[in-house]
Amino acid sequence: MTPADYAPVDVLVIGAGNAAANAALAAHEAGARVAMLETAPAESRGGNSAFTGGAFRFVYAGVDDLIALAPDIKDLDLASIDFGTYTEGQYFEDMGRLTEYRCDPELTDVLISNSYESAKWLRAHGVRFQPALGRQAFRVDGKFKFWGGLACHVLGGGAQLVPTLHTALERAGVPVLYETTAYALLHDDARIRGVRARHRGSIFDLRAEAVVLACGGFESNAEMRARYLGPNWDLAKVRGTRFNQGYGHRMAIDIGAAVAGHWSGAHAVQWDMNAPPFGDLTIGDRFQKHNYPFGILVNARGERFLDEGADFHSYTYAKYGHEVMKQHGLFAWQIFDSKINNLLRDEYRIARITKEAADTLEELAPKLTGVDTGGVLETLRAYNAAPRPDVAFNPNIHDGLRTMGLPIDKTNWAQKLDTPPYHAYGVTAGITFTFGGLKVTKSAQVEDTSGSPIAGLFAAGEIVGGLYYHNYGSGTGLVAGVTFGRIAGAGAAASARG
């Protein structure tokens, strides 16, 4: 389908990823005629959702809730797995702590209280889940113990999520216009009336009674990154799609939409220093390097610059990319010994990787491109010589195995690096999405700068501001996309009827 074939609809959804697809499905199920616009060609559809590893953070009361989502769990040796629980209170505390208690309380309540229902909604539309063994739980003394509310992931990550949702859209008869970029909102004194869009150089006005903006952040736009995130962010690598250029933000602000959230903040992780400028769907999210809590991280001077063991990676990974961007040369090296090889995720074993290895630390140090050899050896010797309490290493808990007396102490999982061979991985920052977005009501309706809802305009996904500040808890984004996508789609359908 092309814009030339387009007939006016009730609801027009901008985007084709997780939030957009669920908004379109919800609007369709509410009885609306729906169409979707996607900037990318069909083979690159889905925005950042196509690149996700599939973490899905939701409230659950025990293993029975998980079995309802992933029935294969009942066939596991459940006596050897402690799934624990994840309560609404724990979720609220995590959101508050990670955002320095700035997250919008009303939106956060909507996110958390609907999180399990959002997982069930995905399952009802064909999405499968699996337990996150080896990612959010390690085997210690014969038993897995989960932490942090991430018991299940979407099976197959974005590579399965996006096609599954688009299969549901095809069954529902919802058309998607590819290679079509919405860049302005059509409106009159009463309400939104559609969008102005560009398709292969031609301009079209596409009419609708309500519009859902679900077209991601502005992380793919180097100029906007530099303007809002600050110096050198135009040089950052982008983990996901190259199509999230911030058009949704711009077109809404142009008609008076209010903004919300942390506009100088973003989700940014440690990412292979030689990865391409934008995400590669053949690699997915495997350029990320998330096992740094079990080693140390050094900069160009060979110095440690953060506490690698401050928390589980799920709670620090999205902000530690920022710390790498602050270093000279915008890079760092993660260093490990062989004791933790069994804990390293598959992302450390891909063919396209920046890796060095050696049988001694003295042999490894000069191999670390850009790093001062003497500086890193001094750091490694001081780290290994630092006093530690007599406690056992345990990757499933905050084990308290810490260094004492270093300029920056490592507060958990601080095993000495003393077992060859040694290996190191070169990283830079990979930006995932930006935190600044549009201000929305609990019903996902976009507000104007006076605080009034804009009739016929809704938003969902990464374009929504107010949920994230400074940091991010793994798995929250997909849940927010489903939750606010469903709400936006249903609200848009009701608005169109009204």
C-alpha cells in the first residue's frame, strides 16, 4: 500500500514498532478503522523494537503467574530455581531509586499496575515468553536465584516480537504504509485531522480523526543529540534503528504540545567500540557488553572511573554508557580473568568483537589500544592488592565482596584478577533511546502547554516523557510500549468516534 491508495481512517498510528503495533491492535479491537505509517522500508520496520533483547519487567506473585505466560516453565526442575516475586512496591521503589524519584507518579502507577496484563496481552497476540536463566539468574551451588523482577524475556527478542505483532496486524487487516515519513500534524480549531507525510519525494495529506505518535525518540538524529544531550553525543553510536529522527517530537511541539521528561538524558550502554554507526539487525543487541560487574573497566589513562559492582547490571547498564562518553577518546576496556568465563553472556562470543587476550596481565596491557600501559598495570596491581572481606563471591546477590582503600572501591563481586588467561573488550557508548518526550495524561493523550489535552492526539512508547530520568531499569521500555500503546489506541478510537 502507498499513500496514493490511502483512504481516510479513524485512527492513524505513526510508527511500526512495539508501541505502535499494540496501539493499532487496540484501536482496531475498539472498532476503529486503522492505518499505520512507517518511515523505514518493510525489511527495516519496527524501530528499536526490532533490536531489543526482549527483557520484560512486570509484577508477578510467584511461579504460577510465570507459567501462565510461559507454560514450558512447568517442565523445568523448579526445585532448583528460585523465581521469587516482584511486587508493585518493589517496582515502584526501583523506578523511584533509579530516576532519583523524578518519575511521574501517575504514569508510573499506570505502567506498574498494568504490567502483568500487558504481558498477557502480548501472549494473546502470539508473543511467547521464556525464563531468563543465565541472564537474570546464575547457577550457584546447583540453584538459580532471580533478582530484579526480570524472570521472563520475550522469546527471540525483537527478531520474533516485531514479526509476531505484524502478523497480528495483517490478520486484523491493518495496513502499513512503508517509506512514509509523517512530518507535520493537520489540525483545525477543533482537533487533529491527520498528518502531512513524504513518500519517496512526494507530499501527501493523510486524513484521520485521531493520531497516535509512536515513532520513538530522537537518538538517531546527531544534531538533536548534540543539542539536547551535550558535547560529543553527536559522535555516539546508535544501538538500534537509524530512522528515529525526532519528527514526532517536532510536529507535536510545532502545534503547541507540552514536553516532559529528561531532555538531556538518554539510555546509553557499553557497546563494542568498532560496531557500525547504527544497529545491525544481523547482530541485534549483541554488540552490548553487560557483564562488567564481574571485571573492571579502565579508560585511556588505564584508570578505573566507576564502581563496576555498584548494583546488578540491569540497574546500571543504561547509565554507564554515559560514563564511558565522559572519558578521553570516548572509549574504555572491560578486563576479566578466566574465573568468570561461565558467567559471560553470548554477546562476548560473537565473531565481530573487539577483544584482546593474554596469559599474563603484563602481556595484556600493551594490547589495549589507546590505553597507557603503565597506568593500567598500576591499576590492576592496586586492585588485586586491595584488602577484601572474607566473603564468598556470589553473582546472584549483592555479595559484599568489595575492595577497600582504592580511589574508587568496587562494592560487590570484586574478585581478584589472578587466573589466566586474561581477556579484555573495547567499548564505547551505544545510545538506545532518549528520555525527553511529550507530556501525556494517564489516558496517553498529549497535552498542550496550557495543560489541556489536544483533541485527537495520543502518544505511546519512547516519545512519551516523564518515566525516565538519569537511569533506567532493564525491561521497562517494552512494558511501557505495550501499556501506553494499548491505552493510546483505545483512547484514539474513542476520540475518533466522539
